[in-house]
Amino acid sequence: MTSTPQTTPRERAARGFLRAFGTEAQRLSRAPARVNLIGEHTDYNEGFAMPCAIDRDTVVAAAPRDDDVVEVLACDIGESLGRFRVGDAADVSGSPQWLRYVQGMVAVLKAQGLAVGGAQLAIAGNVPQGAGLSSSASLEMAVGQALAALNGWQLAPKAMALAGQKAENVYAGCQCGVLDQMSSALGVDGHALLLDCRSLDVQPIPLPEGTAVLVIDSKIQRGLVDSEYNLRRQQCEAAAAGLGVKALRDVDDALWSRRGGELDLVVRRRARHIISDSRRCELMAVAMARGDLREMGRLMRESHWSMRDDFEITVPAIDALAARVQDVIGDAGGARMTGGGFGGCVIALAPVGLVDEVRSAVAMDYRSPDGREAEVHVCAASGGAGVLA
Ligand code: GAF
């Protein structure tokens, strides 16, 4: 949901609630967006990824109803109002996309045997839309937290993340992995998360002191993202099947040198990206733990090249943006495209002293293919989803 300047999502959700429903909200929940530092498309290959939650949130103001009707106000989408019965939540035909995430969470949580009653919900946020920062996962996690608070139960963050992934897969029509929901559910202030997408173990690692997290929105809308995303998934599955393993996570050096050459050339390049980017995550964790921003930057550069040449999910304007930012940072840090690809954001980790220089270079030298300037967000690594009040 996009922001209106000067007001926080919390204020807008609370005020919207009052306007739409005529009473004060009783509960407030929030969930952050995320940026992935390294490890792209590795999640559905059961490899490693390294995201951090960021200080851009979706907030839900909520109160219970005494029947089974859920009324939802989308403060940032023209104050649209959605309405459905808990028992009919699974029927998303005819619902706008934003409401499907809410219906999906209700349907999935209810199917797990959790009590879900009627509710009034008002949603506001400041997560840039369509920029690949997981506004949808933050919506799912904030709604999940609101439903937990209203109905008097709790769900472990990992279980909430899996519920969000299912809501998205089944009801919102996106075959995403679990990266986005895990990041939003389990974020830790000041930390990146080394996420093992097979075991779902999460290791928080502090970002090195003095490191700026720059999220640079290219303003290139992520065209073809669904079809290309699904195609990449199929190619990865074909690679795993061709190598006789459950997932690309299981490919070690010996297997790769013995059998990698048997794969179709394109499928081989896709697999090479996944295997190498998952390893880069592990190396990144080691470098980050010792505060080595230079090595982290080197790994980020390699990751970008791997996405560009092997996985082919970058576009020329994003390559140019990442390269320009990298020019400014030199070998003191790194820049790479982040997220599913075909547009969206560049993530840069750089010494804080270089932030202004990055801003000027981007303002001076970058325009999207349709002539738009990039937007530079200086973010803080944030804590995960929860109830505010
Ligand atoms: C999107 C998906 F939703 C994630 O699951 C992940 O695959 C990511 O693209 C790429 O790393 O955000």
C-alpha cells in the first residue's frame, strides 16, 4: 500500500477504521516488507537466502464482529471496501487482488482449525507497491497477526509464514516460495537472516556497524513476472529431475561435475545460478559475521552477474543502475538487483558515508526506459510482524 506523506500507516489505519466503521479499532498489528540481500530464487529450490525485514510496514486496525462477516477497508486503494463471510473466504472469484490475500489468510487459518470470527479491518501501509519488496507478504502477516489478536490464539512465526505462503499460492495465484513471508514474520532489528529454506532454520546476523541498507526502486514495473517466474521454477525442477535429486539444494560439487554437462544448456545455466547463489549466501553469512563489508560486496556483485547471465532475470536498465551504484561504492560494498526480477529494486550495502554520493549519482545518471527517476530508500533492518496494541 502506498503512503500519504506525513502520516504513518498506523495513523491512517486507525483513522480509516474510525471513518469506515464509526468506532475505534480495538487491536493494531503490523508486519514489515523485506529486501533480499542475496540468494535469489533459491527458496523454492530449498537452498539458502539472506533477507532482512525493513522499516516499511503494513498496518491493520481491527475489531471483532459478533457474526461471521469480515469487512475490510483498503485505506491506500481509494478507500475500497471488501466484504465476505468467513465460511465463504475460499471463494475468491470476483474479488480484487488485494482482498484475495485477506480472504486467503482467513481461509487457510480456518482450515487449520483456528477460530476465526467476523471482523472489521482497516489496512494502511508505506511499502512501495510493485517494487518487489513483498507488500503482499507483509499484508498477509499483518492480517494473520490481527486475526490472532482478535480471536485469542497465537501461531508461531514460522507457521504464520507458511500460512501466508499457502494463502498466496492457493488464493492469490502466485507460486512463490517462502522467503517473503519468513522475512516478514521473523525479522530482527539490525539483523539480516540466513534462511535455510529446507529446514526453515533462521540465523539472525548483525549487519556490520556503519552499513547503510539502500533500496533503490528502479520504477520499472516487473513485467512478465508471473510467467517468467513460473518458467524459472519449471527449469529448476527439470534440472533437479535431470540430476536425480529432490531439489537443487542436493547438488554437490561431485554430482555437478559428473552430471551437470548432461543438462540442456539453458537448464544447466539456471541450475548453476541456484547452486552458486545458495553457496554465496553461506559465504555472505560468514563475511557478515566478521563485519567484512568488502567481501559481502564482492559476493553481491557476483550474484548480480549470475542473475544476469545464468538465470536471465535482470533487464538492461537494472544492470546499468546496479553498475552505476557499484561504481560509486567501489569495493567498499556491493549492489545487485533484488527480488523476483524483470524490474523492481536494486539493493546496495555501502558505508553510510557514501549514501549522498549514491543518491546524486542515481539522480544524475539513471532514468527508467519510460523516463522516470529512481527512488532511493535508506532502510533499517526491522523486527518481524506483531501486535502493536
Ligand atoms: C519472489 C518470491 F515471492 C519469493 O518466494 C522468491 O522466490 C523471490 O521472488 C526470488 O528470490 O519474491
